[in-house]
Amino acid sequence: MNKRKAMIGWLVYAGAKLMAKEMLKSKAKSAVPGKKAGSRRPNFVAILAGAGAAVGALMFWRSRGSSNDYTPS
């Protein structure tokens, strides 16, 4: 491999990375989980799913942490 091919490869990589960042930024603006696209109204289903996941995680954490039945042998 020579320096010219390495430089071309680096330029292609840098350009692709820049294009990917721009595409992700444009998609991220329309994919805010708490809002509906084109509306100021919150996305009720996304908020409910997040709340359900949080409650489930807290219940699992509480059931795993309150176990006092352990007796060392």
C-alpha cells in the first residue's frame, strides 16, 4: 500500500463519516420520541411505553434487592 492510496482511503472515510452524521442529524430531528411528527401534541403511546418500562425495571430491581433469605453455609 502506498501513501496515495492511503490518502484516498482516508478522504473517502472522512467524507462518508460526514455524510452519515448529516443524515443522522436530519433523521434525529423528526424522531423525537415524545412528540408526533408535524404536531406539538405529545406522542402518548411512546410516553406510556417508557413509563411501563421504567415501572417494570423498578419492580425487577426491587424484587432482586429485597431478598434476605440468603444464609451462608
